[in-house]
Amino acid sequence: MAGNILADRPVYVVGIGFHRYQRNSDATYVHLGLTAVRAALADAGIDWPAVETAYTGTALLGMGSSRIMLSRLGSTGIPMAQVENASASGSTAVAQASLDVASGRTDVALALGVDKPRAGIAAGPAEAGIENLEGGTIVPFTHFALLASAYLDAHGVTPEQVAAVALKNHRNGAHNPNAQRRQERTLDEIMAEPISGSMTRLQCCPVGEGAAAVIVASDDGIDRFRIDRSRAVRIVASATRTERLYPPGEGIDAALTAETAVDAFDQAGVGPAELDVLEVHDAFSIEELLYTEALGLCPPGEAASLVASGDFDLGGRCAVSPSGGLLAMGHPIGPTGTGQIAEIARQLRGEAGPRQQPAARCGLAHMVGVGAVCVVHLLVKD
């Protein structure tokens, strides 16, 4: 594997901003995106002309969305590109912005995620002209209900133990002003309204609209624009992989997650035991169990007991989805991965208020996307 250029020229998150994730509204995507960017600029203490390159992660807006939006801040002529990588679009925007800074191309770069729902979510694989066994007849919540059923059978876990993931994440989301779902729930409420198998409505993420922005900078950029170095959070690893050929019956997303995590941990020189905070792709409650195990936080079949024991709660061994995760924070697609990075940065700064993980120094953000792709970032507070 190639060396880690993030170690050769460090990259720091210096500004974060959001437009709250919410149900579809009359707000334009320009309003959503600029709200997040302006907040990130203010957080970094810089003006728009300091930004030297910009990437916009979006899955739903269509082509040509970036410049018309960002030009409202000033037509500075900087390089811009839109990034589409399914649910990992925002994560990939952060990866590209970080690469720009690490390579020396720029000193300050913007990664923005923004989306608004449209009439259905079209996925390229469905239009590829390549037949598959299920033929698009298994909708996502049924797919994950089947995974949940297999997990229950394999490990002797109950549906209530899986639902406890959503219970924890709704509790965290209730304290997050940027979350789409801001209501603490009881287990009975979580278990109500079954959709498919043991999967219920509150164990499935809402897909709405919103925006999240992250500004990254080099040491030179921090010095040149007099950015507060005490609030800078270093990105120590950025790893992206796509699926390969796996043995029959192996869970593709979990296997891909495990492989991508190994790349990221190798880059950073840290291990899963050092994680204080984790934002994971929990579009469905079963995913948190599958991915925390794949990321190495515990052996297969043990994640449910760690949720029950409080190990994954705020104040526990590793706070998992302190933002509320996709289940409560929401999953507007384009912004989701960018928002994860912003949440990790906020936690490592110690600025998360009532959902702060005590003494957090190391965090991981994980996203998967249809295709399948996985993106993992590791951040530390020096």
C-alpha cells in the first residue's frame, strides 16, 4: 500500500457548519448549502476568498449545481467539482479536499455536502442493463430486515437488543440542534410500526434535506490566515475502497468496511481500541451492530451486549453516533458523510455540549454507499 501523504503534509479540519437536516421544504439547495458554508467560514474565522478549492458532495441535485451556489459568496475563479458517490458523496468530498491540501495544491479547501429529495432516488446500478437475482424487488429496509434476521439467528440476539441501537441514537439526537429527529423515544415506541420483519419505522433513517460543510487547511494555511490552531483537528487517515469478489453468503458491506478500516488504521498507526468517538453508517439499526464489529470494536456477535452495557453510550468506552447517527440526525445523502466529519471535529474540540464524549481525542467516521463503496476517515486532536 502507498504511503500516507496526510503524514507528510498534515491536514486539519478548521471550520465546520450545518444547515439543520429536515423534511423537504420550500428552501432552495442554495440556501441550504450557503447556510452551512457561511457557518463553517465563521467557525474558522476566515472569509470566502481564503478558500482555494471546493468540492460539493451531492447525490440528488443534478449537474452544474456548485458554481451557481458558491458564486453567491463571490466569483473568485477557484477550481470546483461536484462529487457523487451515493451515500458516501459527502465523505468523498472531504477525501478530495484533504488530498488537495495534503498534495500541496492548496492550503485551504472546502468540502460541502448538500441535497434535497427529488421524485424518487435513482441509482445507476438499476439502469446498468445487468441482470441480478433479486431484480430490484428487495427494497432497502427488507434487505436489512433479512440481515437482521440472519444476525439474530447466528448470535442469539433478540429484536429488542437490535432496537436498543435506535433507542440510544434517538436519545443522542434529541440533544443535537442539527438533527432531523430530535425526540427521545421509549423502547416500546421504537418497536412499534413494523415495516419488514423486525425492522420498524424508527429503526430506519429519514431521508430529508440539509447541508454540512467542512473547511480543511494545511499548517501554512493556518498560519497565513491566523486560524485558531487550538481548535484544529487533524485528519490522520482517509481510506476509500470498493467491493471485490466475496465468498457466497458473506455480508458485502461489512466485509468492505473491515477492509477499508484496516487501510485507515494502517495509515494512522492507531487501532480500534484507541477510538473515543465513532460515527457509523446506521441507516438501519442492525448496521451499527454489523459495522462496529467489522471496524474491530468487538468480535462478531458481541456488539448488542456492548450497546446494552452502555459501552457505546456517551461516557462509555467509545461513543457510537453521538450525533444521533443516520437514524436520528438523518440521512439527506449528500451532506451525511460531511456532517459525520464535522461531528467528530466538534467532539474532539470538546464543543458538543450535552452530548460530549468526555476527553475525546480520536474519532472515526464511516460511510458506505451503493455500488458498493466505503469511505473511512480517522481524526485526532493533537
